Amino acid sequence: MKCSICGSTVDTAKVAYIKGSTVICSDCFPTYYVRNCPLTPRRVRGESPLNCRYCSYKAQCDSYVKSLISNSKGS
């Protein structure tokens, strides 16, 4: 199997996510999760959903949300 994000060959022990033809390795999963999280748009709007407090990827999400906000202000 190949990771849909980085393209590296992944053995089954390193697969973090599979859905349809999408395969995500454990190294790429945090990035994939943050970019596809249904709560990210709410965070961009300034909300602070309770679920985000307990998320394992909150630090990555904080940085992603900050970049989205700064990019939207620059446009």
C-alpha cells in the first residue's frame, strides 16, 4: 500500500487510516486529521468547541487554524 499523502510504501503496521482508496500512514495522519476535522471551520470562526480541549492533535490544529486566519486576512 502507498500513503495517499506522502506516497511512501506503508506496511499494515504503519497504516493509521483507510477509507475507500485513501490510505494514510501514521506519520501523515495528524496533518490529514487536522485538515479534515469537522470542527476546524468552527475554530476559524473563533469558536472554541469543547471537544477540541481533549484532542490529541490540538497543537497541530492551533497552528493550522492560525495559518488559515492569517492567509484570509492577507487576501
